[in-house]
Amino acid sequence: MSSPFLSLMSWAEDHVRLFQFLSAIVAISLGGGGFVLGWLLRHAKAQEERKNYLQLENDEQMVFEGHVLAQTPDGKIKLEVVSWGPKRSLGDVFNDKLLEDAIRKAVKHENGLVSLPPPGQFLMMTCIKDAVVGNDWTANPAALKGRPVQEDRIIIAPVVWPGAREDRLLRVVIIDVDWMARLADPAIIERIVAAESYYQHRAQRLHDIAAAWAGEQKKDREVATIWPMTIHSAKLG
């Protein structure tokens, strides 16, 4: 009678291909499982990093942006977006805690022209106007030096447009008022060519503002979201 050991060895020899197959399956499972697990962990980390990135908020800041439009010989309209100074904090411009809180809340929820309940709208627009032109234009250095004072009619429009990373930033759009009637025509959108391609979408945005301008002109300044104003000794182009 054969011993149990010899019987086991004989059985193993008869099933060696089965063991090889099972070993290959186990190796592939471990390797593939490790790859899939690694990919899932990397994907989860990337998603978390993107979530954290998108949650970075600029709702404590605002930026003033001049939109310079110029007709070109080929019939196109060149658009340049010029920062009107650096980004500024809400506290630096408004200096009123209740007003700042109302603006911060609007920035989180608005998309387009910013509108605050009275008297917030008037206070916000007044502060923005002062930030652009100053409280007293006669204190302008050009006036002090005796040079002729130039006047430019512009509109100011505070807006919230989601940025490249979906941040919420208060932007003050500045446009020469002479362009507003032309920008209200939807056909002009196709003719506008931004100097920097990443601003090309502003063509539609400017049209939206100009389209709203017709109605905003008829509103009292206490509630209007777009204001006309005059700047002295400064040009938009």
C-alpha cells in the first residue's frame, strides 16, 4: 500500500496544470486589483484636490475692468480688456460692514448684473463710482497742473461672472457709453475679436449688458444696476 505522502504527490502531479492555472489567476488578480485600487485612490485624490481648488473663493475681492473697443479696417471690432488697477478688497472700496455683507451674499448667488435691495444698490454704486473717478475730480493732478480737462462718458456695471475655476469675483465692467447702442445689436457679437482669445466670450457678455442698458436708463439711481458717469483726464483707449 502506498503511503499518504506518495498518494498526495501523485495527485499533485496529475493536477499540476490546475495549480499553474490557479496561480496565474491569483497573480493576475493581485496585479490587476492593485492597479485598479491604485487608480481609484489617485482618482479620489485628484477629485478631492479639484474640489478644494474650486472652493477657493475670491468673494473678498473685486476687480475693475475697462473694455476698449475699436473698429478695424476689415470691419471687425477689436476688444481689449484692461485692468483698471489691481484687485481690491471689498473693505477697501466700501468700508461698510453691512454693505460688504450684502455684496458678499450677492456675489455668492448672482450671475450677471449685481442688484442689492435698497438702499444697498445706491450705496454700492456710489462707492464704485468714487473708486473709479474719485470723490473730487478737481483734485486730479492734470487739473492741478492746469492742463485741459478731458471728459469721457462711460458706464459702470458691477457683475458676477464665474471665472476659469468657477470662482465668484465681483467685477466692475467699464465701457465707453458711445458703444452701448451698437453693442445692443446681437449681430455685433460675431464681429468682435478679442485681442486675447480667452476674453472672446466677453463679446456675448458685453451684448447682454448693452441689452439691459435700455431698461436700466429708465430706472431711478437708487435701484439701477448700470450707471453712466463722466471721468476726467482719462481715456479708455
